Amino acid sequence: MVSRPEAPIGPEERAAAAARSTWTSVVVNVVLSVVQIVVGWQTHSKALVADGLHSMSDLFADFVVLVANRHGRKDPDEDHPYGHQRFETAASLVLGLLLLSVAAGMLWSAVGNLASGAPVPTVHVAALWVACGTMVAKEALFRYMLAVGKRVRSSMLIANAWHARSDAASSLVVSLGIVGNLLGYPLFDPIAAAIVGFLVGRMGATFTWSALSDLMDSAADHDEVVAIEATLAGTPGVVGVHAVRTRKMGDMIVVDAHLDVDADLTVEAGHAISVAARERVMGHHRVLDVMTHLDPWRAPPAR
């Protein structure tokens, strides 16, 4: 039994939610980066200053999302007959690559600190409070943005949310590094940074591969395809459904399907069934367009 699909989120609602959550991220990142850099400088914590610069780099990701959100909702034109939804896929790819670059920077810094053997100055405990506060703020931002991304089914927002989670992990590394510094174990920071850098890199690789798969016209999830087939099959006049193909267009789906209809129907009646099937699918799923092909069907002769 296939559960009834949820009503799709309208493009205006998705765009408004994306803009609202992203501007929230911009404000949070501006405040945190300023506080981290100023306090880090005053308390002699290079890790906190680096984390502040990391927060500033998040502003780039936020503006990528804002640009993609603006261009992705443009109407179809001659050059983009299916619309501009793949701006979101491109944004997710950029965010994935950004996570990979952040991970590479964290690993490079960690290895450099381990190899240099240079003495590390003792930092003030105030740096620890700022690092912990940053970690809590980033985690809260992650949960907020992830909830919004899942509600409006936006892979771009979900990717940006996980970017915020990587920042929370970075702040955790800074906190542990400062604790280690205060306890007399300076190498604790670069070791922890290397571990988290690996995790952030794995996350970035996942988002990058997902975006590349969408750009290569990967199909929608199996359960979603099954639900679309059920919606098509439930259209009055449709006897059977086969050869259903899907491909992602940003966070939307383009569908091709063959519909079996009574061979004795007129062209006009068959067209009406095709239109009804298309409207049902687009009204119940996150589908951008449906292309149907009608196949004649006759009942097998009675024996």
C-alpha cells in the first residue's frame, strides 16, 4: 500500500523560506566572526581567530544560496525551457566543494602544527567561553536551517545547514584545543582538528557527488517514483502505467511515462486522460513537468 503523497511546497513559499533562513545565517555569521576574531586576538588564541575567519567564509556560502534562490525561481525562457531550478544543484555543488576546501585547510593546518613543534602560548580562559558559545550558536543554526530545508525539500538549504554543522564541529575542535592548551597538552588541538577535518571532508564529498549525480540526470528516489506511478495509475481512464522515467531538475522532478488507455477512445478523450494524469501528478508531487505517451489497450478475448 502506497501512502498518500504530501502536497508539494509552492515555489514562492520555498523561495521565501530560503531567503529568511539564509539571511538569519548571514546575521549570525557576521556577529560570530567579529566576536571570535576580536576575542581571539586579545586572548592570544590563534585557533579562535582561525575559527572566526572560518565563520567569515560562511558568508560566501550564504550569498551563493541567496543568488541561487533568486535565479532558480525565474520563469522558463528560450534558453532554459524547463526553468532555472538547476541553479540550486549548482549551488549545492559549490557548497560541497567549499566543505572540501575547508576540510583541506583544517587538515593542512593540523599537520603543520604537528610538524612544526613551535611553542604554543597559553591562552586566556575567555577564549574557551567564546568557542563554546560559538559551538552552541552554530548547532542551533544548523538545526534551524535543516528543519527549514527538509520542510521545503531544498537540497541547497540542507547542504548549507550541514555547512553550519561543520562550523559547529570546527568550534568543538577549537574548544578542545583551548582546553588542551590550558591543561598543558598543546598537541590536542591539531590532532582533534585533523579528525574533524576528515569528517568535514567526507561530508563535502557526499554533497559534491550528490550534486554531480543530479547534473547527470539521476532518477528520483525509488519510493517517490513508486508514488508517482500510483498517482498516474489512479487517474480515471488509465488502465496501466509503464516505462516511467524520472530525472531531477534542482529539487523538482521531470517525468516521462507511458499510459495504457482503451484503444477505442477518441483522440480527444485520450488527450483529456493524459491532461488529467499530468495535473494529478503535478498537484501531489514535487514534479515540474510530465510528458505522457498513450498506448492503446484492448482487453484479452474471453475464453
